[in-house]
Amino acid sequence: MDSLDLEEMTNRIMQELQQRLGTASQSKGTTRSDIKDEFQPQEQLPSAVAESNESFTPLRHNRRNNIPQPRSAEMLEELQAATPARIGVWRAGTRPLTREMLLFRCDHAGAVDTVYGEVSDKLIEKFQLFQVETLYENTENYLKRPDMGRLLTEESINRLRAGCQKRAQVQIVVSDGLSANAIEHNLSDVYPALMDSLNAYGLKAGTPIFIKGGRVAVMDHIGEILEPDVLVMLIGERPGLVSSSSMSAYMCYRPRKGMVESARTVLSNIHQGGTPPVEGGAHIGTIVSKMLEQKTSGVKLVI
């Protein structure tokens, strides 16, 4: 099923609201030009927009200035270009514009949905990822008990020992984390670029692993079991209103239980609106090579 652009979905809702308000105003013999102006759609909807039962993927809407006669339009444009934050959205009396509130609700819904989403079996099979899981049990428990996402189940421990390479130079681990959407959107670009980068540095990767319900510190548990020189964990970041598909890469030299957070190196904000996924994958390979050269990671690593 094709996805609907957020702009198209919002325009469609605004058009319907305008029609209903127009009908109500005519029946009462009154005019509501102030509301009508707010509800006026910016462009004609394409005929390809489907009925309301069709799914859509929230996207950042095109930035635009809603402030009437701003003191400095040029400065406002510079501010909007410098940050993805909601600037220049304006208001109707004491409340937000209906259009902006709808866009806000869509972005918020996208962030919530990705927390409860799942990485598809098709993607896991595409990269032949060895599947295991943590003690998380379910999403609600995962959110309430972060500690349970840091430890593997007994069955997963046994499967890792039996089916994965031990003492690899580089161990790649993928986990949904707080955003399955991040893995779905970025892994197909990050993973091949990372493997190409490792090959360029003459480095060998072990059995790639996918962990369901993983937290960052689960890399320490895996380090105890498989004893790689460097472990790279690609994990979905906590979603926000700007992006629900941002991935982070946590890297650690010889991770073991009890590692402090300052011993980890992280490359965050990997998505189309941040660090480009292909560029991020290549850069991870460079960082890994530095770790192996210097035999350290985190704040002690010189890049």
C-alpha cells in the first residue's frame, strides 16, 4: 500500500473542515472569514490521494512562514533553515493554527508508532542476521524495565555460543531499540557501506546479529560471550517530533560487563535528515579501524 505524504493528508483534512464550516456558516447567515483563511488549503490535492483507510508515513512538512508581516522575513527564513524546530507557526487568537496542530499530532503519532513497531523478517533475512532476544518480554515491559533489555535470555546465550563466530575482529549487532522504523529506513544503506569500509581497511566481521528488544548495554553481555575485539551496535534511537527514524551506532573496544558509558564511542542521528546513512556506515568503519589501532574506545580514543 502506497504511503501518503503528510502535506497531502493535512491538506485533505483542512479542505474538508473548510467545506463543513462553509456549510454551517451559510445555514446561519454568517461569515467566518477569519477561520476560512486559516483552513484554506495551500494547493489542490492530487487525484492519487486515496480514501482515509489508506496508511501514511509521517514526514516533515515543507517549512513555511505563517506569521503575517514578520518584522524580518529574512531573519525568520535563516532561523527556519538553521533548525528543524517549529518556528514561525503563528496562532489563531490564543491557540495554535489548526493546520499546525494537525501536523504536530501526526509527528507525535509517528514517534509513538515506531516505539511499538517491529523490524520486518524480510529485512533480517536480507542481511542474514542471526536472531536472538533479550529478557524484555514485551514492549510495555521494555519501556518500564530498561535493565531487562541489557541481558540476553538463556536460550539466546546458548544459541550465540553454538552458532556465532567467537573472537572476531569486528562484531556487528543490530537492534530495534526504541525505533524499529530507524532500522527499516537506514539499515539497507548503513550496513553495506559499513561492510565496504571494513573491507577497505582489511578488517573481518563475525556473524551479524539481530537482537529483539535490545538496549545499548546488551553489547557488554555479547562481548562476554563472543569476545570480539570491537563491537558495533546499530540501534534505533528514541524517536522525536523531528524524526522517528534516527539510528545510532555504538562502538566499544572489547566490551565486557561493567563497562562505563564513557568507554563507548557513538555516532548518532543517522538518517536522511541528519548524518546520511551511506556516509555514516563508511565513517563507522573508519572509527573501528582507529579503535583497533589504539586498542581503546570512548573518551580515550583519538580520531
